[in-house]
Amino acid sequence: MVRDGIYYAVAFTAAGAFVWWLTNPWLAAPLFFVGAFCAWFFRDPERLLPVGPVALSPADGRVVAVVAEGDRQTRISIFLNIFDVHVNRAPISGIITDVTYQKGRFLVASRAIASAENEQNIVTIRAEDGTKVVFKQIAGLIARRIIFDKKVGDFVQAGERVGMIKFGSRVDVLFGPEWRVEVSPGMRVAAGTSVLARRAGEVVLAEPLAAALVEEAALCRT
């Protein structure tokens, strides 16, 4: 469990016990429920990490978009609902070369516009061979707390825990043309376990993916 989860769970459970002592169990029940939910929400399971020239998913959730962006990049957007594990992991091994916090709005994370306008933390990781991957921790309507535990100059291993976003959010991953995308909209992915892309030569998006702005909101409801 993430440390914050322990604090929340203990605090709500203690509050429930206090209310029980002052009044009755029925009034304390909601506090016990919230304490149990926090313990579950902040879970941090161990994961079996794939190896090889691959980029791993930095978040649990559903892929809601695979689209071409400027400068010959491909953006994969992952929507995390409140029931997903919210611990974020490094997509590749390498040096963190840039961390940029961007203030913004708190629109519903399922909307495509959230990628550009919501509050977010933008992280660039560069591998030993010069390949880089950018991923964004994007706040949502409820998630207004982005945590990133690393700093510029730190070396991270693929699948290593790097932070989290609390209570429902979105993570975008940007790949250059040297990566071959392995996922499509509608797929569920797990942080540190699911392969988003593999190293390849020049990449051209297949026609279905090039048009895969599919109904993101619909994907986020499933």
C-alpha cells in the first residue's frame, strides 16, 4: 500500500472508533467504510515486468486514444477510473531529462481536451541510446493531487514506481517514429506490465488507428 493510504485509512478508522465510542456503531459505519476504501484505493501490487526493447504502460486503465500528433509523434491516452491502481511507473529505463509542471483546468479526464488544458506533470525520459519517451500525469475532475517522486537527473528502471495521481485521472504517453505501437483504443492496460510500444524503424499508423479519436468518452464509461 502507498504510505498516504495508511495515513488516510488509520485516520478515518480512528475517527470511526471515536464516533462509535461517543454515539453508536451506525453513525461510525460511514467512517469505517471510507477508511477501508482508502486502504483499497491506495493499493500498490507487485508486478511482473517485461524485458526487452519495449515501453511499458505507466498507468493502469483503459486506452481511450491512439492518435498522431505534431512532430511525427504518436500519443497514447490512458483513462484511469476511481477503481484503478493509481501508482505510476516509468515506461522505459533511462535518465529523467525534464520535469515540467503545468497549471491548468480540472476538466473531466475522459475528455480529449484534458490532454492539453488540464493541470499536468510532463516527464521526459531518455534512454542510453538517445531514445526518449514523454509521459504526462494529468489531473481530472476529482484528482487534484499529482505526486512525482523523482527529479531531473535521476535514473529510473522501466516499471519503477515514480509517483501517482489521486482519485481518477489520465496519463498520456508520447512516442517518436522509432516506436511501433502495440495497443489500440478500448484495450485495458496495467502499469509496468502491459507493453504499449516496441522499438522499430519508421512507424506509420495503420488507417484505423490514424482515425482512432474514437469516442473517448464512450471508452471511459466501460
